[in-house]
Amino acid sequence: MTAALPIPALTALREYLAGVTHALGIGLESCTVDHDSLVSVYVALEERLPGHPGCDTALLWNEEHGWAAAIETGSGKDLVAALREDHHDIGPCCATRHATEEVSP
């Protein structure tokens, strides 16, 4: 994630992600922000989803759909959304709960 985001909304997003990643016990280095015409976020997780022990997991967020937990299939294809949370007012605590309820170590 870039250190400085000059646009106020992206600065606020970075601060929000700092809270989410802190609550998850990881850092901003686990995040990628795409601030194209549809802002989206990828947060790499260390945990695995139940039933998919060999697949990397991530939290995804975009301004249209909110949060989703996803798995990487390892085939080089797009991520597979395993669970979607269609709420736009979700805070860091809710995002953390979203991840920890659906992802097991």
C-alpha cells in the first residue's frame, strides 16, 4: 500500500484499513488498494477457510458491494468469493468479526 494518498477519501480509506488490519493482527503491508473508477481493496490473510485448507484467503472490499471473504484457487484465475457481506457501513470491528467467523486457522 502506498504511504501517501493525496485524495482525502483515499486517506480516510487508508486510516480505516489501518484499523481493520490492526484488529486482524496484520499490517497495511497486507493490503492493496486499487483507486480506479471503482475503489477496491485486497487484504491478504494468513488463515484458511474451512474446507479449503490449501488455498490462500483474503478479504475483498469495493465501494459497490462492501466486504467479501475469498479464496485463491492457485490456478491463476480470479479469486472465488466465499462469503459476501453487502453492508457499506461496516467498521473495522465488523470486518474483523466477518473474517474471524468465516475463516479458521
